[in-house]
Amino acid sequence: MNIAFDIDALRAIVAGTDLHSFARASMQLGRSQSAVSMQLKKLEQQAGTQLFIRKGRNLVPTEAGEVLVAYARRIIALNDEAALALGATATSATVRLGLPQDFFEDVMPAALSAYSRKHAGVHVEIQAGPNHVLAEEVRAGRLDGAIAFFPASSAGESDGDLICELPTQWLAHERFMNDSLDDRVPLVLFDHPCLFRQSALAALDQAGKRWKVAVTTPSLPGIWAALRSNLGLAVRTQHGMPKDIRCIGEKFDLPELPPTALKLLCASNASPAAQDLFEILYHETINQVAPGGIRQTY
């Protein structure tokens, strides 16, 4: 006999996995914790194996649970897309996208505007974050896709589709141009781990230049604010660089930095609605970031 998994039960395990708590999932879904527990128990009976184990105060998926959650995302996405196409639901399908903060002011609005004209009823959920987090979220199925920075040396690897390569620059506020560097280069960095942080430290160490960390921050606005306070130098691409920030590598004889690859990552089980968004995002990123740069066939 074929097993028919309950769509509401599948929504429950996806929500519980994403929120790292079935208690929070029950609140989000508007159900009691006992109802969600019963749905989980029924799924385990149907699957014939344990899907979640207790870790601390929370339940985390087993290997079998991770497999079912991945399929559940696809089933839910297709179910909601079909219902939306037939006008049978007031709840829109959802596409979950991750982006570095560098692209929030140009790439994101351009892509969402173009996408909304084609999929007016689809809800797009945006997550900002560092590259390693976005890549892991896609691999884990918590994001349908993401744009992320990678070392240029990874351009030929299978992890994602290469969009373009961008020069990496030493940056400082325009007032810093009139200052001189101390015996140790002051750095404004993202929290560890960070691709640009690693590039800066490796280049300085290889050149035999001493450095010190002046500021660490988890946000791009924090980087710009620290530069405007003349607290040090940052390493980044020029994309999204404010008008009062300058490239200062040549002035202070700083070592050359390796270029950075920009890639589009897509979940293997992304829905057709998600795939449409990624195609638009891919081409809008090229148009906004590197109109004369590398172009791949998506």
C-alpha cells in the first residue's frame, strides 16, 4: 500500500527544523504542541523509523529525518504552487533566498521587481548573512538558493554557478587618504570566519606587514561606520561602496589582494517558482554588478 504523508504534518516538521523548536513551530502554525507531537508520531509510524532525536531541550532530525524534511520542502512548495495556480488558496507559495548585504540596495530590488511581474502571488523570504552561513543554509535545505562570495580559486568547482569575478580592494574613508599608517595596519573586519578577513590577513602576512584588528562587526553598515570613524581599513569589493569610501591600496603600498568569485547556489529540490527567481536573480546580478564581466549560460 502506498503511504500518503499528511501535508500539515510535513509543514510541521519543516517548521520545527527551521525554527529549531517544535514548540515555536506549533505557535507559528497555530496548533497545540500535542497536535504537532501527534503529527510527528504519525509520520514516524508511516516512515517506519525514528525521524527526530532529542538534543538538549530540542528535537533534531536523524539521517532519515533530514531526508524526509528535504522531500517535505519540495512537496509543500509544489502543493502551494499548484493551489496558487488554481486560485484555491489565499496563502502564497514561498521562495527563500539568501544574499550578502552588499546587494540589498540594487540587485535585490531589481530582481524582486522583475520577479513580481511574473509571480505576483509568490512570497519571497530574504535572509542576510555571511557566506559560510548562506552556503550551509542552502545545503541544509533551509534556503532555496543564495548568492555568496567564494575564493576565485574555486571558480571552476561544482559548488554553485559562477556569475562573475570581482577585484578585491583595500578601502578607507576619504579622510583617511590624508593620514599615514602606523607600524601596524589597523583593520576593520567582519567576524570570523569571513572570506575578506582571511584574504586581508593572508596578504599582509605574506608581505611581512604587521597588522592589528581595530574593529570587528557582523554587519556591512558596521564596516562603513567604522571606516567613517577613521578607525582603520577594510577589505571588500567596490560593489555597493559608499561615495565617501575610497580604494587606498596603492597610496599606502598595501599588498595586492586576490579577486573574489561571486556564485549562485541553488538547492537541488528547488521548486519551479524558486528556479524562475534564480534565473532572474542571476541575470540581474550580472547587469547590476558586472555588466562587462564573466557571463555564464544559466
